[in-house]
Amino acid sequence: MKIWLSKLHHSTFTEHLDKLPKQILTLGEIKIDWLKAAGIRGVILDLDNTIVSEDDRYLSPWAEDWIAEAKLAGLKLFILSNGKRRYRVKYWSHRLDIQAISPAKKPFPPAFRKAMTQMRLSSKNVVVIGDSFHTDVIGAKLCGCRCIQVASLPHPPRWWEKLAGKWVQIPYPSGKELWDFEGAFGYKIFL
């Protein structure tokens, strides 16, 4: 069933190049050609549970390769993170060579607007990619950007996720490929 839905979703998109998928499992599954065909020139990325799990156990498969490919294709990238551990955001900003704002206070618009100003792009040319409906998707809508919601990487659930998680996040499918992350030791220089 999931394979059929994936194929249906892909064929629907190729018939309507101006529309992007609303949801997809991982960052690495988003086709850069889709973004470019839809007029996207900039991407605002979430960090926690989109690129790396907030407990630092997992990396989203192919995320770093996707980011490198997006840069080569001429897309401008920016990270907005609500994470409280700023050293993590500094580490990932440095590792990925992408500007970042933390704490971004998503879904409120100021950080989104600042990112678009830094990228010198209007909202019609920017897509927000993140795992949370209540921060990433709502924030994108408040700023007039399009948004693609990815499945949330496995992480210990916070209290509100236990209550409302299924309404605000797409659970990462069991059995779907995950990459272990063992680079957290590099955080020390950003403390």
C-alpha cells in the first residue's frame, strides 16, 4: 500500500509541476528538480528530528548529500531551530556550512522573515522543510512560504508529543532506513 501511495504521489506531482508534495518521509527523498520546477530558490530547514534526531542518535538518511546537491543546484539554504542547545545548532551550521538562527521561536514569523532577507528571496521562492506541523508548517503558512513536512526522526517523546504527537508529527516508519550519528563529540568546540 505504501509503495502504491508513493508512486501515486510521484505521478501526481509530475503532472502538476507548480505544486510540491505536502508530506514526504525524509529530506533525502525530496527531488531537487521538483523544487526548481516549482520556482523554489531557497530552503529553510528545521534541524531537530529533520536532519538529526534531537537526542543525537540518528541522522536522516542522505540528508547531508541532499544538502550538498541542493547547494550545487544553486539553492540557498538556511536553518531555523527552536532547539535550546545552541551549541548543537552552531555545530550543524558549521558542519553543513549553512547560516542558522537559534532559538528561532517558530512558528512566529520574525526568524522566517530574517532568513528570507538573508537569502534575498521572497516567500514565493522559498520552501520550509521540517517535521512539526505546529512549528514548521504553521510558520511557513504565516510567512506565505510553501512547506514540505517530513517524518520525525525517532527520539524520546516530550510530554506534549505523548498527547498530541500524532496530530503534529508524522511518525518515522519502523523498518525505514536510519543512520546512526556518532559525531556528537564535535559539539565540544561550540560550547
